[in-house]
Amino acid sequence: MPQQEQHFEVLPGLAAYGPEAEPFSATGQGTHGEGYVVRFFPRAGEPWVGNFQPGLASLRCVLAHPDGARMIVISSGQGYVVDPEDRKSIEFLGCTYETVHLQQELNLLVLGTSADFEAVGHRGREWRTRRVSWDGMRNLAVIGCELHGEAWSALDDCWRPFRIELRSGAVEGGAYHEPE
């Protein structure tokens, strides 16, 4: 991954005084209460605070975008691609992310839900897998250029192994298969 020059700080909540936080919502419209609050320190200009509306899962983090300039903010599962230099969201990602995996060699961030995965590279979204699980993943690990794990099968109440080729998003195995 390219070195990220911007810096950020996750705050415990909205400040009671000072400049108002910039609201970020999945639709790009409307306002919301306190979400995931992050202060950005851009290369040029004053620091600013973003208030990111939460999604429908538990993952909360701020990640360097593979392009080396932008940031990815995940607020309780809701993904935002943010340009810290001009205080705006460039793209909205899914709202149920539960895991994130870095594949350094391919410069990819792999975001996972309880059912599938997608990769973000330096140009943006690279691929999205087919549905892999009925509802849940476990034992996830990046091994070389593959993501290995187990997917939940509701049909036979067990975990099924799978692997994803991270260059293409091709899936082998898993617990969910489309009817023929």
C-alpha cells in the first residue's frame, strides 16, 4: 500500500463546542445524530471533523485507501470513501461490512459481509464475489493471493470451506450455491 500522508483521529463523540462536524450519510442527504466521529488532518488546510452515519454491522475503522490519497471510513458497517483534502465523500460502499483484510502485494482491501466479499484497489472497486455463505463467515485468513475461510450452510447446519482468488474474486467452495 502507498504511504498515507494524511492523519486522522477517532474521537469519542461530537464536541460540545467549536466548528460543527461535517455530516456524512449513506444517501448523501439529510442529517443524523452522533455516528462514528473522526478528525482529519489534511496536508493543506485546517483539521476538520466528520460525523459518519452508522450502517447495520459492528465494524468501525478508518483505513488508508489503496490509492494513497483518500481514506475509507467504515461506520458500523457503512463504508465511505472520503477525500480528506476537500471534506467530501467520493463514494458510498455497502452498509453491512463485518471484516476487512489487507493484501499488501496486490494493494487490495477486501471487505466482507456475512454473505460475500468485495475488493477495493487503487482505482476503486475491483470485484465482488458471488454469495459465499447463507449468514456468517469464520476462520478468515489471507494466504498469499487468496482469502481462505469457512462459510455457514443453513441447509445442513455446518461450516463449509472456501477460498477466493484475490486477483479476480473467483470463489471456490463455500456454502451458498445458486439453484440450477
